[in-house]
Amino acid sequence: MAGGSDVPAAAPARERLSPPPMYDDRPSANRTFFSAPQSVTSLVAAFLEPTITVATFLVINAHHGEPVTRASLVLCLLAFALTFPGRNRFRDGRLTAAVDIVVSWVMLLAILLLCGYATQSLAFFNPDALIGWAVATPVLQFTATAIGRSVLRSRSNRVEVRRSAVVVGAGPLGVRVSRALEGSRDQGVTFAGYFDDRDNNRLAAEAVARRLGGLSDVARVVTEEGIREVYITLPLGSQPRIVELLEQLQGTTASLYFVPDVFGISIIQGRLQDMNGVPVVGLLDTPFTGTNELAKRISDIVFASIILVLITPILLLLAIGVKLSSPGPVIFKQKRNGLDGEEIEVYKFRSMRAMDNGPVVKQATKGDPRITPFGAFIRRTSLDELPQFINVLQGRMSIVGPRPHAVAHNESYRRLIKAYMVRHKVKPGITGWAQVNGHRGETDTIEKMEARVQYDLEYLRNWSIALDLQIILRTVRVLFFDRNAY
């Protein structure tokens, strides 16, 4: 939540500024449809945490002689939905995994207790069973993670199960792929070297040292050395050579992967899809499709309903305060861009004497004379945003997502900031990843807006229910300790 000050300033001149870099070397910050081949590890990790959570509850309930009731089934479904997909902690250190498990579990328990209190359903459960579940679950999750880590380490160290891989093309993209393969050693992958026809003086130093030959040597070396995986990183301009190479490699048993150079593009939820038999590569897409879309909508409805019930007295007091502070309506409706850029009306408690909602919107600044004393208070504490939970129930917004900006400002910034409008691939949120990372309040420079957009895009790349819960809890802390909004 960004108080009333999340509206960006009028876009400044851009001539002296260069576009922001859209690629980050951190694996989690720039996911593309390319990744090293994934084993069943990711699938196991996705189901491990939710399965242990639900199974532990059922076993402890049975130990206390409690029957499987409708309430317990609802709790199991809610716990599974909030923990799926589980995070892959097999590559984390023991301390990191332990801390992550405990923090995630405490966050989940807080949400479940809030739901139980709001629905008055805690009385349906045995307190001793709930305490046993709360204690045993993180212990079992850590134990399972430790066992999985040991199994993977043991398996990856066995020579007979390791897969050797080579990269065709020793340019910057090929080097990037080789580094990704080197980072996949715990998945049983060993990077063997490069193939490239260019002179050594045109290749990176690390590529020269590990060069195995030219393109004409690939099929022979793959066959003789038993190479299991071949990654082709040649530019699309080399299409005839790629076709010839593929024809040669089809006579081997190696798995073939083509890696297009798309690292200059901000990839959002990139994936290879089948469209009635036609392979289609997705570059910019929403994370909310299929079951993800359903999970996101259900969590929005559940949390928004509970929160609105709990804050109804606060809403009434705020409405009275706004009405007494100055003449005008209690609720201010502002035009914003929502999902896919469509215009929506966003509700806020009115905090100003004048209300801008036209083609030119002046951003609120510190000490703005338009803001009433009561309005300054509700903006600083973000209480003016509370009516937006109604927008969530209407389906116009989500609890967590990129903050919506005024339509007038979107038209300016979409021309100045690369991939700015990609943030509209999801519903705007009451709070977001940018806001809990210090990017709330006035955006009086283009650099501040670029930083906010980068966090919004990172949220789209890495979305999960667990990330939403983390943002919600961090928002509560920000509201009490951050003073950037006015």
C-alpha cells in the first residue's frame, strides 16, 4: 500500500537517460524459457511441503482420536493451497533451509489463525492436535529436505548417472549457458566444452580454453564421447548451419536444445507451448493461468472478505472523519489502468479538497496544500487505500500486485520505460513487491519509476502464494515504520 502517493510524477524529459538494463544475472531475476533440463526434483519439491503439511495434520488428528470432519477437510485444502507449490530447498544450506521453513510456517499459521478467528471455526479443532501439528510440521519438512539434499548429493556424485553436456557457439550467449550448466552440477550435469568455427581471437578466453572443435566435429565427438546433451546457441542468422548441424546430430542419441538469444528482452513467464501442433514460444505472459489463476482469485476473495469483516468499524470511523474534514464525497473514484491496460475505477477515501482525475494529474507532494489534515493522516498510514478491498471482491484488483498508476501517467511512462506496460499482464494490487522494498511514495525522478517497474516485473517472474503472503506481512511492517507516503 502506498498511501495516496503512489501516483507517479509527470514524466520528466528523457533525452539524457538511457534505457534501464533489463537483464539481471541472478537466476531468480530473469527467468526465460531456457533452463538446464529439470529432473523430477522440481516436481517433488512442489508437492513435498504441502503434502507433509496435510499428512502431518491428518496423522496427529488421528492420534488424538479426532474424526475427519468437514472443518478439517477445509483446513487441509486451505493449507495445501497456501503451500503449493513448495519451494525447492534442496540446494540451500541447512541453516538457510531451516530459517526459511520456520518463517514460511509461522506466516502460514498466522494466516490460518486469522481465518479461524474471523470465521469462529477454531472451536471445531482439538487444541492439543493443533499444537502438535504446529510443532511437528516444520521439523518433518526440514527432515525431508535434509534427506532430499543428501540423496541428490549422493546421486550427483555417482559418475554413472552424470550427464555430459556441450555448447555449440562460444559467444556471450554460449558462455552464459555454460555457466548455467556449471551451476547444475547437483542435477548430475557436467559441462564438457564448446564447439565454434570462429578464430580463437574472436572468442572469450574461457571459451578458448575449453574449445573441443568446430561445428563439423560436433556429431563425431558427441558419438565418441557419449555426450548426452547439446545446447545450440548460434545466432538465427546461422540458420543453414543450424539445419545442417541438426541433421548430423539426429544420428546420435543426444538430447538437443536450441537457446535463442533473447536476453535483451525482459522475459515474463516464458515457456514453450503447443498450439494445435504448432510450437509457440511465449516471451511475455501472465503467471495467472489455469490453476494459478484459480488459486490467486480464491485467495483474493477469502482474504478480502475476512479483512473487510474485521475492518468494518475502522471504515465507518474513517468515513466520518473524511466527511467532517472538508466538503465533498467520502469516496474518491479515480481512473486507473487494470488488467491488460483496461480502464478501471479504483476506490479511495478522499484526502484532498480538490480531486484530479482528468488527462493531467498533479502528483501529491510533501506539504501539498490540497491535502486536508485528516487526509494527510490517512495517506501517511495508507488507510485511504482500505476501500480497495471492495475493488478486489469486484475482480478489478488483487490484494498483491503492481500498484495502479493514473491513466495520464501510464501514457507518459509507457514511452519512456522499457517493458513498462508488462506490469499490466496482471491485476493491479493494493500492495506490491516494489512497495515492501522501499519504492512507495513520490516518484519524482524517472530512475525511481524504473526501479519500481523492475520490482513489479520480478514479482511477475517469481509469483507464488508464498510470495503473496510474504508481501502482505511485510506490508504491515512497512505501514508502521515507513514514512515515504504523504
